[in-house]
Amino acid sequence: MKTQGDPLVLAASVAKTIHALAPQLPVFQVETMREGLYTLNGLLIFQVGAALAAIMGGLGLTLAVIGLYGVISYTVSQRVHEIGLRMALGATRGSVFKMIYSQSMRIVAAGLGIGLLVALLAARTVGSFVIVSAGDPATYMIVVTALALAALASCYLPVRRAMAVEPMVALRPD
């Protein structure tokens, strides 16, 4: 019930009404709904936990994107001579783009598949401990799509660098 003014003013009359209806029922620690929810005994601890989980998830995603960028960048730098030779023999920038991106996406697809399998197995284990559904397909699809898009974005710069390889520069001996 919403009140006009300070809700704690009504606490005494509410306590009298409770004692009149059920004299054996104790009344203690009277507080407003806001005080009850946003204290350590309420939902505040869950909100802090959810915020920390979101921050850790964001950091994990950032590390995964940086790691994938590093791996693809290193792979491209190791294949500069091969890419230069392909371009000297007539490969277009589009075919180089397609080759490197498809190889990158195979790595990403394998990682997403393994991760999805592990997540589903973990959900079966943890499912009995949580109230919400641990096997919600919409959640899995959203997460897989977000991770795939992040992987696509992290592969973009190394693939662009592979497309910019000049055949004559790449074919010179080191």
C-alpha cells in the first residue's frame, strides 16, 4: 500500500491492528519496502552479485576477443609469403578475404560448439540449484549470436591486413 508522507508514521497503528487480529504474532523490525529491498538483508546483495557477474562476463568477452584477434593476426603474419604468392598468381583481395575469414570462422565455430556443449552439460548439473530455467534456448541463441558477432569483429582487422599484402613485398626474402 502506498502512503502519503512518511510510511513509518503508520507503523504503530499497523502494529496495533496486527495485535488485535493475532495477539501471539510478534511485530518487530518494521521498515519500508524500499529499506527492506535495498539493504544487505534484501535484494542488494543479489544486485551487487549480478553486477559483478556482468562485469566479469564483459571482461571475459574482452579477453576472448583480444585473444582471437592475436591468434588470427599472428596466423596472418606467418602466412604473408603464402598470401603474397596467391595474389601474385591471380588471387583477388576478395578471395583472400574469404579464405582467411572462413578459416577464422571454423575456429570460432569449433569453440562455440564446444562451449555450447559444456554450457548445456553444466546447465543440467546446476539446473536443480536455480529457480530459473537453466536450459532456455533463447538465452543460448542470444549468447551464441553475440559471441559470434564479437568474433567476426575481432577477425576483421587481421583479415583487412591480409588483403592489403603487396605481392612483390611479400615475395622478397627476409
